[in-house]
Amino acid sequence: MKKRVMLLLALAIGLAVTVALAQATKRTQTAVITADDLVYDWDTDIFEFTGNCRVQISGPDEATMTAPKMIVELNEKADRVKILRTVGKTHFSVLTAPNNKGQRRRIEASSNNGATYNETTQKVVLSGGAVADMTMVPPDERVHAVHFKGERITADLNTKQIKVSQAHMEVTGDVEQ
């Protein structure tokens, strides 16, 4: 019963965010957060989700983030996630909006020590043994996959760049005969 109440509360928050975004702009993005438990502190306006936490984002980019614990702060209007921090082993999956060639990128990433999303900077930072695999959708004939590994991986959603500290990269592609 407790899980169901938390899920319903999270869905209600997600619905409120969706409605506000849909009214404010033509380009919308929806975030739905689910977890086993939720604690909301109305003095600080901070939501703390624990147990099987999952954020599902739908819009031009589609993304999912999972972690054992998430701390969420909404913006002043409470219509967007301002800051999202995860604690513990975090998995992040994104399918980007199509580029000018119609291609999308699928990025599967994880980190051991959590992640942070900041709406102002539009950056997702994965830290502590971060790894990421990037493939093209539809597949690119030349490169099958790019594997990034480092202490920290930063995905800048504005500049569409990935930055890796203490970097190691592997590229898998076809061998020409």
C-alpha cells in the first residue's frame, strides 16, 4: 500500500509538471519518477526518493536514470526538475533527438558513486568509475560502438559533447578487406 501511495504521488507530481510544460511551450518534456519511498520536505522543497528509484524522461530526447536513492529539487514554478542527484550505483540510458542527418545516438552509461543533473547547465555528470557505450540509430556502417571509461563522464546536453576525465576510449568498427 505504501509503495502504491508513493507511486501515485510521484505520478501526480509528474502529471503536474507535464501540464505546466504543455501550457507554457510547444516543445514539451515529461519526467516521471517512481520509487519505493518518498519523503518531501516542504521547508526546503526537496524530494528524497529511496529504493528502486527510476526517472523516465520523454520528449525530443528519451532518457532513463535508475539508482538506489535520488534527491530532486524542482524549479521555482515546480514545472521542471532543477537538480537531480543520485546516490550509489547509477545507470543512465538516453536516445538523443535526431541530428541533421536523421541519426540518433543511444548512450548507455553507469557510475559507481552517483550522478548529478543540473537544468541550468544542462549537464549530466556521472562519477566514480564511470563507463558509457555509444551507438548510432540507425547503425553507422563505419563505427559499431564507442566505449568510454573514466573517473567522471560529463554529458553536456547543450553543446552535445561528452567529456571524460582520466579517459580511456575504445572504438569498434568493421575491418576493410
